[in-house]
Amino acid sequence: MFHLGHLYGIPMRLLIALAAASVAFPALAQQEPTTNPATTADDEAVMTTDPGARSIAARITPSVENCSWLLRVNGTLTREPLRGIDLIRSTTALTRPTSTGNLEGVYCERDSVVPGEQDDRVPRQLGVPLFINGPGGMVTVAIKDGLYRFSISKDATITDAQREAMRNVILRWEARGAG
């Protein structure tokens, strides 16, 4: 038989005290987190976001990827896994795949739409665009008229912090290329 004195083994007094505390101290639940001076811009973007709204879509720096070559074979665009190359972390020179077909681009599914520090190698060394599909949309990185350009898919939901990070990484690529 159900007894009002206990709910799932929790004493009624404790339930009443918890309910009273949540009414008496609502500001505690909405308090801003403190920041650590050693945090990165990515950390700060996440730390200042309401915990309920935090998600992988807020990531600035990519950390996980699954990439493929985009090859046109007999008029059909196909994807072939890009094996043994870690675009995000490696700095080695890229070479075109040995597969038959015309290389049209590199397609990566990532945890961030912001290009990585070494992603400039795709348009610069291979002469093809890099397509980054991540939370919030798709970003294409290419070289046009000797300058790096990025375009964002029409329905993308990119944050201002992500847009700024994209601009900054391209500025770093251009500075590195000029040096």
C-alpha cells in the first residue's frame, strides 16, 4: 500500500526541503560558470552557453573525421574512403589517389564545420575543394583567384563564433602561404 510519508524510499521531509530550496534559490540554478584562464576559445564558447543548449554543434576545432575522395568515374560521382590520412592532425603532403577516375574533391564528415589548421592542403596541393559536413551544415573550402574562399550551405546554422573561427583559420593559411 502506498504511504504519503515516503515516495520511492525518500522521506517526505527531504522532498519538501528540496522543493523549498528550488523555490527559494532559483538564481543558483542560473548562475554563470566561472572560466579558467587556461581555457581555449572552443572551451569558452561552450562554457558561456546555457548547459541545456550545449551540443556538438558549438564545437570550433574539429577533432573527429571520416573523409572520402570524391571521384568521377564514367560520369558518376563516387566516394572512396580516404585511408591512412588524418587531415586534421597530419602535416604531410597530400597526393592524389591512385584509383581510376577524376578527383573532384575531398568530403569529410566531422564534429565541427570549421576547417582545421591543415585543411588548406586539400585545395592548395590537390587543386580540389574540401567539403566539410558537420553539425549545423556544410562548408566548402576552395581557392579562387589565388585566395582561399569558404562557402556555407544555404540552410546552415553556423554561429558567429564559428564564422569568426573560419575567417581566422583562412587568414592563418594565407599568412603561412606568404611566408
